[in-house]
Amino acid sequence: MDRDTILLLHPFIAVTVVFPLIGIVINRALQTRQRRLQVSTGAKSAIPPSAGPEHAQLGRWLTGSVVGIVLIAFAVDVFGHIVDKQVWVKNPFQVILISLVFIAAIGSLALLYRAKARLWRGVFAILTSVALIVLGSQDGIYRNDAQWYISHYYYGIVAALLMIFSLAIVREIYQDRTHRWRNIHIVLNSIALILFVGQAFTGVKSLLEIPPVWQKPYVQKLYEQKCDKMPCTIQSDPALKMPK
């Protein structure tokens, strides 16, 4: 499987898994809230009691899916950069550290799912979040810092962190009688929903901006000569062979 095909795994999983899950989670969230309001007034609700547990379970799946596709995107960019720049030869210790951070991110998320005590849920949520931020700061990641306000990377990393936090506070939501944690959950996930909508736009934009592997040398020349700001022509380099 070539790198361009691997790169498409991120949008493929987003379209086929993450966004459908978002729609179902929102549906169950609205049903759960409507049922809670109806029951609180003494009315009989036609919404089944299973809506709440289904919302919680689907939310757990959504968190894993979001963090998973973020790690896939990071792995493609980071290890692609390592191969292209021969970082393994120049600095093998750095490659080992990066690999360990990937393992730590996956392990911390898995332990977060299993943790019950508030302390450990907080610890593993922080470790997972820090690992994502560290990986996102590595060379090779397409961040588009000049346009951070419409950056697919920044929208995605914030949405992933909000998902991790939501997973960490699930027990508090059900145990808190003051509904403070539930209100925090609603506010933060409303923000996450806005970010996911932004992800749909910025994701398409990034696919247009990131060229296939065989086009990269030519596109790089376009940027070097600032062809995005003024008309110019790039001559084909004989050393760069087009695929047959």
C-alpha cells in the first residue's frame, strides 16, 4: 500500500465512521434530554430508557474513533517525514522517542477506558492529551500555522481533547445531582460539534492543499517561487521522472 493510499485512510474513516457516529450520538443525546425533561414533569415518555446508556456507549466509541483517526493522520505525516528526511539514520533516538509517544498515547487511552477512580481517569486523560499535543508538534505535520483559524489540524486537536475530557467525566455526569458536570458536558460538546462541522470544511481544503507524493517536488517549487501570490511557470525537472 503506497503512502497516498494510506493518507486517504484518515478521511475515509472520518466519512464512514466518525461523522455517522456524531449524528447518532447527537440523536441519542436529544432523546435522552427530552426523556429526562418529560419524566421530571411526571409525564410518560415514549422514548425508551435505553436512550441514555446508548448515548454514553456511542460517545465512548466516538472518542476512540476521533483519537484513532488523529493518530493515523499523525503517523502518516510524521513517519513519512522520517522516511523522506532519513531521520532514522541521522537521529535514531528521536525516532524511538516518537514511537514511544505513539505507544503511550494508545496505552493511555486504553487505560482511560478502564479506569474507574477519578484520580486515574484524570491522569490517563492528561497523558493521552499531552501525547497528542507532543505528536502534533513534530516535523512533518501539516498544521497551516499561518491560517490557524481555519486549520484542520487545530480544529481536530481541540475536538480530540474535548472528546478525551468528556470520556474522563462520564462518571461525574451520572453521579452529580447538581447537574454541574452535565452542563459542562453539554457546553463543551456543543463546541466540539461546531469544530466537527469546521473539520468537514477544512478537511476538504487540506486534501486540495496536500499533493500526492509524486507531485510534491513540483508543488514545492510553486511555493518556493511564490506562485500562489503571483503568476509564474515551473519547468519540469529532468531528474524528476513522472510515473508511467
